[in-house]
Amino acid sequence: MTQRTLVLVKPDGVQRGLTGQILARIEAKGYTLAQLELVTATREILERHYEEHQGKPFFEPLVEFMLSGPVVAAVVEGDRVIEGFRSLAGATEPTTAAPGTIRGDLGRDWGEKVQKNLVHGSDSPESAEREIGIWFS
Ligand code: DAT
Ligand code: MG
């Protein structure tokens, strides 16, 4: 079941120089980088990308954080890659994300800083196609 997903290395990952390690983990698991770009997001892109979170208390800080530096956007392909990448990324909160995951091994933020969790991965086939259209149009 070949799928595509939208992966972002967030500003904290790029700033900390972890892009290579994160992409290497994706490739090591057997997924393919189909498209890859270093981009500075815009508010318009982020408001569309995080549409489901509009109105939540963390929405504005999340957008501001995502505007704080460049991100790496990738289309990643593979068999069940949507679930597979989210498993590789780990739980949303890096402090308690399982060891062995990107967030669990490389991050340690929580609470109001939980947006510094290094990566984004689409959560469903519908989200993936929608998000790929936003970042790679
Ligand atoms: P995920 O990135 O694991 O899919 P999500 O879609 O629920 O998590 O949330 C998107 C991002 O928003 C998440 O990576 C970090 C931030 N976030 C989520 N819940 C939060 C909260 N309660 N307070 C602050 N930021 C939060
Ligand atoms: Mg999400």
C-alpha cells in the first residue's frame, strides 16, 4: 500500500542541525524522499497547514514558532508511510516520547514549548494530500 506523506523538519530541528539525522532515519527505515525543499513558511501557508487547530489556545504560538526560521519540507513515499512515519516520529511531547523515536531521542520539550518537537507528519491520507498541495503547489 504505497502512500505519500508530508514531513516537515520544524525550525528547531533545522536550527539545531538535525536535518541530516532526521532524513537519514527516514531513509534508513526504507522510505523514499520524493520531494525536498528548504523553505521559509508564510503565515498563509501555516494557517492552511494547521487549519484543524485554528481557535485553540496554542494555535498562535505554534504559527509564530513555525515562522521563527526555515523548515525542511519533504514528500516521503513508502508502504504505509503515513502511520510508519508517525511511529518513527513518536508522541507529540518529546519529554515522554518513546526512546528510539525522533522526538524521544532528539527532543526534550513539553508544556508550552511542546511545539518544539522537531517534526511534523500527516495523520491520514486525506491530510497528506491536502498538506502536500499546500507545501508543493
Ligand atoms: P502532532 O504534531 O503530534 O500531530 P497535533 O497535530 O495534535 O500533534 O498538534 C500540532 C502541533 O501543535 C504539535 O506538534 C505541537 C503543538 N501542540 C499540540 N498540542 C499542544 C498543546 N496542548 N499545547 C501547545 N502546543 C501544542
Ligand atoms: Mg498533527
